[in-house]
Amino acid sequence: MMVMKTRVQITKQARKGLQKAPSYIQDKFFTWASTVQQFGLEMVRQVPGYHDELLQGNRQGQRSIRLNRQWRALYIESETQEILVTILEVTPHDYRLT
């Protein structure tokens, strides 16, 4: 069985969100991203601390990870020659929308 390489791509909007995030959130995000690239998305999804979950509604097809109680990183996954994880946003979660 061949293991596919996983690459994490960060959109311009996600970079802006990261710049607004506290440094410990940035550190946790980049730890997650490097772990995904090293071990693959399926392995990292098993880590309970990230609460990786499939989103619904107008975000159907996207997934999120929790960086802490407030901050989330939203991403999509595509598969071609490699698995590409595109980070769409890093944003504080607004509980009033739920």
C-alpha cells in the first residue's frame, strides 16, 4: 500500500486570521499543520484534542479543528497525486450563530 503525501496550503484569508490570533494559537495551528504533513490527516484526526469535525449547513464539505475553546481552523481536503489540505480560515468561533 502506497502512502500519499499530505500538503497543507494556507489561503490568504487564513493567513490574515492567523495574524490576528494570539501567538499560542498560531503555535498550536502550525504544530497541527506540520503533524498533518508528517503523519497524514487520518492519523491526526484521531488526536482527540483537535476535535476534528465535519461541518454542516452552508459549510457542508468543510471540516474544522479546535485550536482552543474560541479559535477554529476551517479546511477542505482534496485528493489528486497528493492529499491537499487547504486552510480556508482561522477565526474566533462566534457562539451566537449556533
